[in-house]
Amino acid sequence: MSAIAAQEPRLNDEIRTRECRLIGYDGSQMGIFSTREAQRIADEQGLDLVEIAPNAEPPVCRIMDYGKFKYDQAIKAKQARKNQTKIEIKEMKFRPKIDVGDYTTKKKHVLRFLEGGAKVKITIMFRGREMAHPEQGLSILERLADDLKDVAVIENAPKMEGRNMHMLIAPLPASAKKAAEKDAK
């Protein structure tokens, strides 16, 4: 039952303590009352008695319109979710022996992802004897970073992990704002 109390405060007849510190509807301290007396005061005002600090000695109760309070909380939570931005991470995989046509196609995809406001993880996959020449993969990553320097910034430098080499690039802050404005319209 204590897990439920941590999520939802007790109200009205659910409050089982003998006495409580009462806070009025306007936020003023009214003093220490028996729970029955506090409930009577709340009923006279047509409001709810809500236990807001059950672990205090004596517990603190407040007179409020609990339905309106819950509604306002839900509206604030919805507004917070609406305003938050979710950063997506897309991935583009290259091979060390990539041809010019394939490179330009994949570069266009990376550009599209960046314009959409997403971060892009570039992965160079090595197989077999290609592992002996990681500088080939590094040169591809450097060439891509150089081609995209006006729209993106390198967030994580190229790093070898096992058979793959990774690099994370993010859109420049100005282009990220432009993408957010585009989504808003």
C-alpha cells in the first residue's frame, strides 16, 4: 500500500491519521487540526482534503480542488512532452573499397538525414584482409567529413571498434534550427 501512496496522495476519507497540519485553499497555514475537523472545513468549502506530506510529523494536508489540480498537472505534462525534441541517430554503412557513384549516393542520404535534424553514425565495415588497411576507411571518413563541413560537425572522431570504424556527425546548430522550423510549419 505504501507504493500506491508514493504515486497518488490520499484524499478525504482515505486519510487515517488522528491529526494533521492544515494548509488552506489560498496557501495559508491554518494550524494543527484533528483529521475529522480538517475534513469538515474542506467539506464546508466544497473542496477536497489532500495529504501532501504523509511522512511529516504531523502529516501535512491541504484543502484544494483535487480534480482541477490533476487536470492542471496533466496539461503541464502534455505541454512538456510537446516542447521536448527527440534527437534521432541514423546510421550509414560504407565499405573501404566504395566506388565513386555509391559514395555520392550515400553522401546524399547522409545530407538528407542531417537536413532532417538527425545525427548520423557513419560506419566503415572491414572484412578479411581489409582489416590490414584501416587507413583506407579513415580516408573515406575524412573525405566525407570534408564534404559535409558546411552542414555538419564531427561529434565523435573516427574510432576503430573490432571490425568496424565509427564516426558520429551532427547537424550544425543553425541547420538544426532550420529543420525544427520546417517541422513546425
